[in-house]
Amino acid sequence: MTTMAAHVVTVRRGGRAIVDAVSATLEGGMFVALVGANGAGKSTLLSCMAGLLKPDAGDVRLEGRPVLTLSGRDLAKRRAYLPQSLRAEWPISVERLVALGLTPQLPAFGGLPGGFEPRLTRALEACDLTDHRFQAATTLSGGELARAMLARALIGDPQVLLADEPVSGLDPRHRLDTVARLRRLAVEEGRLVVATLHDLTLAARHATHLMALRQGRLIAFGPTATTLTPGLLREAFDVEATITGAGRDAIVDYVGPV
């Protein structure tokens, strides 16, 4: 089973701890919703977990090895990272953009290597991109580009998927499709999925686990059903909220500020 562990991860900026001594062990089969107010340190922590940012203290380990000691190729095979700010710089086709997720060494132009076609087609279909297959990536809408980037992250069949606000900018249908797919990757296929989410109703309905940050510190981590409570929302977001229903029927409603 895939494991990823953060050990007292700390990141400082301007004398302040953006991420403050965060420790947690995550395993395959978990869909972890990483939640917290703006500026809580979610994206910074996710960058450390992805091996893109070196902490000022502590480390992140994948299968017991510090992620920063893994080669770029090895890390790319094991984990995929979907950033928050998505941009398409070159007018390559959507299929080419998605295919770039197969390997860091895949050429940017020219024909696709043989044998990848079925996997590419499945990734495009899964993210509702078949009609955009030959469209220039630079002409996609924000939501379409987000789906293309998700397909690119998934096509390499990673054991760990780290996604920073993967439903931001998506319409309701594709928001639901995306979180349902992330849950299937974890629950049915045994992968570890960690995603920052602002929609707590989606988190309540689909995430198996919840990690909550406040001012860089981890204030809660555990199964969503028992961890997502009005008390936690008060502590993490300074709001009064109610949670009704459970599982796929859960609804998080914000009543007002504390």
C-alpha cells in the first residue's frame, strides 16, 4: 500500500510559519480533502508533498524515502501534481497536452509514440474532452483547460495524485464528475488522492478523510464523517455552520461569522 508521510513540515516566509510543524501519514485508498481558510497554508503544504518545495524543517516521505531525494523521472512515475494556476503556453492540441503526462521525456511536438493511443483515448473520454481532442489548448475555456490538466495528471497512472483546487472554475456537472472520479481513484483503485477543496459539501459527500489547517497548523485529520463538525468549521473558518445528512446526502450550510 502506498504511503506518504509528512514529518513536522515547516515552511517560513518573512519570519512567519506558513506551514507550521505539520505531521500526518496518508495511505492509498484515501481521498483526503485538505481544507482551511485562505492563507492557511494548504497550497504550500501540497507543494511540499509534491516534492516541488523544500521545507525549512522536516520532510515528506513517499514509501519511506524523502521525496526530495527521488529523481524527477521516478517521482513523476509515482505521483502526479495538479497546480492551482493553470496555463497553456503553446497552441498544441489537447491530445498532445494530455499525452505530456505519460512521461517527462515525451516530445512536445511530432507524432505520439506507439502504444499510447488507447490510454490517451480513455483519459480524454473520462474528462469529457473527446470533442476537444484536436483543438488548440490555448483556445480552451478555463473549465475545459482544468479538465485537460486533470486528464494529463491521470494518464500516467500515478499512485499518488495531489490536486490544488481541482474543481475551481468548473460548472456543476463537471465539479460533480471530478470529485466522483477522485473518490473512485482512491476507494476503488487504491490510490492516494489529496485535494484542496473549498466546497465543503463536496468534501463531506466524497472525501474519505479530512485534513484541516489553520494559520499553518494541522488542527484536525481523520475520517470525514467524524472529523467534519460544526466545531471544526468554527475553529478553521471562524463561521457558525450546520451539517445535515451524511455521506452522499450531507449538506454544509454557513449560518454566519463567529
